[in-house]
Amino acid sequence: MRQYFLKLKTTLLYKNLIDNYHFVVLSLFIIGVIYYFKSVVFLFILILYYLYLFVKNKYVFILTMVIFSLFIASLLCLELNFKRRYLGQNTAQFTVIDNSSNLIVKRGISKYIVDTTDSYEVGDILIIKGNFKNIEEEHIPELFNYQLYSKYHRILGVVKEPVIVKTKNIFTISKIQDMICTYCDNNFSNLSSSYLKALVIGNKKSLDKTTLSSINSLGISHLFVVSGLHVELLVNMIEWLVKKIFKKSVNLITIIILILYTFMTNLSVSVLRVALGYILKQVNIEYQLKLTALDQLSIITILLLIINPYYLFNSSFILSFGLTYSLVIGSKLLNHKNYLFSLLKMSVYCQIIGLPLSYNFSNKFNLTSVIFNMMFVPFVSYIFLPVSIVIMFCPFLNIIYEYLINLFELLIEISNKFSIFIYLPKVSVVFISLFIVLIFCLFKQLEMKKIKKGMILLLLIYITIWLNYAKLDIYDQIVFFDLPNGESTLIHGAFNEYNILIDTGDVEENNTILEYLKKRGIRKLDYVIITHSDNDHIGGLEKIMSEVRVKNIITNKYERKKIFEYYHQYNKNLKVHYLKKNDSFMFKNIYFKVISPEYDIGDVNNNSLVFLMQIDDFKILFTGDIEEKAENKIEGVIKCDLLKIAHHGSKTSTTDKFLDKVIYDEAIIMNGYYNIFGFPSKTVINRIRNKPYYVTGYEKTIIYEKIFFKKRFGKI
């Protein structure tokens, strides 16, 4: 082996690649952007980049082409495996790899979620017969895409109505972590066990959701990801113990324990990075390969991406490697004799770098997280984590550990009261890439101690544009949301001139409407129109009002006033308007006219606010949940371009008699993809089938759009 490395070091190829491996990595990340975002701009950048490498250094160019070929071949294999996934009725043998929240089974490199309440152990071999289905598609654009997330974690589908036969139990890599989790559950209290699993092996599934949310809000979630901090502490402890006991073979024993720890964390990306980094560092020292820290990190990145190209779309991988690259590149800038000042610089640096890396996964940013990191990083690094490792071997100290946990939870509770949040709108990948370039240029100037005022000014302007990105939107939009239950429609004006929300859907754990508004950079709603007070139309209002400023609420005249008086706690200047038939008003370029109710019909659905909304030349008739009784009371002929079908497509609404009164071009049915009533009714579909109609449960969120200077909307 030594002779091989000595010979390798004398080659021209080797000499040319020293301090150049990062060029290969950059090309892989550009390919990832092209693949994920389908970006033509980045395809052009990649071509120019390859031409640059060819001119700069042909050896680096050749290596880049070789790695590119291996990466693409590996990616194509994964894509082919995805296309060959099980669909429909099938029977196959699988191994259980996770039973914590969902039952996840594996066959080869493919994983499936099994929809069952039966209990199985990790390592069980199961013969499963069932209906294999795709993972649920994205219902609302811009939000978390569970289908893509699952695909990039190699979860290819879900098994419905399974018939399961267990054959035997075998040892698997996943069983190592499962055994540790079982040990923690059996020997510690629930509270202690959840923290031990989170801190020592990175398993956060048992942590209280409120606590986890608070940790994420403070911007200290990285302390609960098994990372360099954990492994560095572990390595120091191992080296100290091995030197005391064995005195020899320190590196070999450390490597063996590190490999075992990597399996304990279920091959966590951050632990893989640190473990492989430690091994490569020892090889580099042993054989004097002269690899820089950047070279070593780049070689590990290349190796992992060839093994699994989907890592490029893994948030843990992006954050772990992105921040590590930034720390390596900025090491000169961050060095300081004073620990507190060094920690401050590190916190500020990581927060700024982490902003563009993590915004695609979470657009919530805590302006005070730098301060909290300065407080919690030392606390977790030098107290909480070391104590957790010791406690793992000393269950009798559980009660002391609980006091430490209570102190930690008290600190995060107090800290959250002083948090200041901003929500960054979702922007294009080109915008983010330019922001990263600006940050890199600024830090280089800081490192050279040649800070230019123009650069700081440019960065401040860029951040201001980001915060007000919604004002750059040149399209008027009408967004009919695809919700689990209920209805909600957003009327959005170009340049963020106005925003009107019609109904808010039901109460949801994920608060999808609120998350969508924040992703779009919508911080104010001019009007919220509540057609009636059923939960599936008003349920999401409270959560929206807690984070978005609502100026006016409109509802029908016969709703109970007490319901809406409650919402004044969120805005003392809130105006509530109770409207009835023939009431009308103008707002910007929008004209509202109320069609119904004329008087109290006697039930919530039939008292729904029915109104005609005209935006420039485009008319929409919103009908709430009215049924035949209310439809019969509507008089005259109503002309509109788009008809929102009443009551989610229930057969008790949209009668032939009502349709005779409405002249429309297209219809929208917002049925709720989890509705238990079988909406839309076949009877209603038969009544409207002579005109184009669209169902959110089938087509997902439906958007009508027009550029600001045009008069007519079109479906996109």
C-alpha cells in the first residue's frame, strides 16, 4: 500500500489534482440544480464551467468528466429503480427497517411504507401482499413536497390493505439503532430516553413535538443532529481511553469504534462525513499525501455522491457539507484567540451561510439565533452532550439527568419569548445562487481586511429585495387550494397590490394556507371573506390571523357576531362587515356584488355568502355551501366566466334549475381530497359535464393567472 501511494504521488495527474478537487464537487452541485429545478440558465453555466476547466487544467477537466459519468450512471440506476417500483396488486418479501412511527420495509435499495396497525420488529422478514400505491402527490405548489422527499430517501410507495406473513427475524444494520433505542426505553424515564436518543444517536422521533418546534425556532436544531461536534467529542474520549488502556493502535481502534458509531446512527450523513474525514486524515498523515482540508472534504463528497446521487437533494447533506465547506474556506477569518469572540464570529458566519442553504426547507428565520447559539452551543457541547454520553452507561443517574433536561427546557422556553422572526419569501434558484456569490465575496474581503462599502450596500439591497420579493410578481392570480377538507381561494394582485382570501379551510396540523402565504411573502390580507362558519371554511382563520395581518373580514349578515368578535384579539382595528343580497363595493380593480342571502334561511350552509366577483373583465361566482333551498331563492340570470360549484360537489346542490340561471364557461369543484362523503357526486358531474370543469382533488391546486396589463385570466 505504501509503495502504491509513493508511486501515485510522483504522477503528474496527482500533482495537478492537489487543491483542485473542489472544482469537481462544484460541477456536481450545478448538475444537481439542473436536475432538480430543470434550469436552462444553469445548463448554460455548466457548459461554460466545463470550458473554463478545460482551459485552466486539462487533468482536472478529465477527472471532472470521469466523475460526471459515474455520477450520471449512478443517478440513472436510481431513476430506473424508481420507474420499476411496485404498483397495483403485488406480493413480495421485505425486511423491516423502521417501526417507530410508520412501518417501513426494504427490498434491495427500495423502501416502502406499509399501512398497518400491526406491530413488527426491526429485522423481521415479511411476505407482503397488497395494493402498492404512489406516495401522495404535492397538493399545493411551493410547499413541502412529500412525494419528492420520499423519492430522494428511496421510499418508493405505500402498501395499502396489506396481508402480512412474518417468516423470521434477521440481523440488519438498522437493528443496531433499534437495540439502543430499546435499551434507552427500558432503562430510563420517557423524558430522559427521548433526549438520550436525540443527542447520542440522532433519533428525534421520541422528542416532544412542542420541544422540537421550540428548538427549531431558536435555530439550534443542529445541536440535535449527530454531527462533527458529537464525533469530535467521541473521538477525544476514545483516544483518551485507548491511550490509557492499550497505549498502541489508537488510530485503528478509534476508526473501528467510529465505524460502529456510524451504524448506530443508521449511516447518518453528518457522521459519515466526519468518520470518513477522520479515516482520510489518518491516511493523509501516514502516507504524506499533502491533501488539503478542502481536498479531503471534496473527495468524501465525491465518494458519497457517486454512491448515492440523491444525497444532493437531502437537506441534512446540503446543510452538513455546505456549512463544513464554508468553515474550511473561512477558517482564516474565524480564527481568534478570544473564545467568546471566536464563538460570536462563528455563530454569525454560520447563520449567514445557513440562510441560503436552508431557506428551501424552512423560510422561517430567527434574527436572535446568533445570541442563542452563543448560549446553547457551549451548554450542549461541554455539559449536556458529555453528560448524555456518560448517562447512557449509568441509568441509576436518571434523576440527575432529568434535572438537567428541565433546566434546558426552561432555557429554551425563556429564549423563545425573546425570539424575533422574519419569513423569507421563496425565490428563484438563480437569485439564491447570486446571494451565495455575494456572501462569498464579502467574506473574502473581510478575510483580506479590505471591506468595500459598496459590497455591504449591495448585500443590504439584495436582502431588502428578498424580503419584498412578492412586489416583483407581475401576475394576478386566482388560487383554488387543494385541501384535505374544506375550501380556500386566494385572489392575489400583481406586485402584491392586494390579497383577498375567500374561506380558510379546516383546522390543519400543517397550516398549509398560512405556510403558502408566508412562502409567497404575503404578510397582509386586505380582506378575508368567510362564506359561512362551518369549520371547513373558517377553521384555519385563527392560525392565519396569529401571523398575518388581516384588515377586514366579510361574512353573511346572519352569522353569529360572537364568532367574529373573538378575532379582534389579533387585530384591534379589525373591521367585520356583515353583507346581504344587493350589497356591493369596489376594491382596487375588483367589484363585489352579493347575490345571497336576502334573509335568514335558517341553516348555516344555506346562509352562505354567494357573491359575484369581477376582476377587470373576468367574473367568478362564489357559492359557498348553498343547497337547493337557497339556490331556488336566487333570481334572474347570472353571467360569469367561472363558477365555483357549491358544497364541494354535493348532490344536494347545483341543481338543474340553478344551472339554468347561471351562464358560465368553466366550473371549479373544491372537493377536499380526504373528504369522506365521496365528493364530487356523480349526479353533479352529469349536470355540468357539457362544460369544462376542474376538480381540485384530481388536479391538485388550480391556478388562474394573467400578466398585470391583460384583462383576462387563463388556467395554467
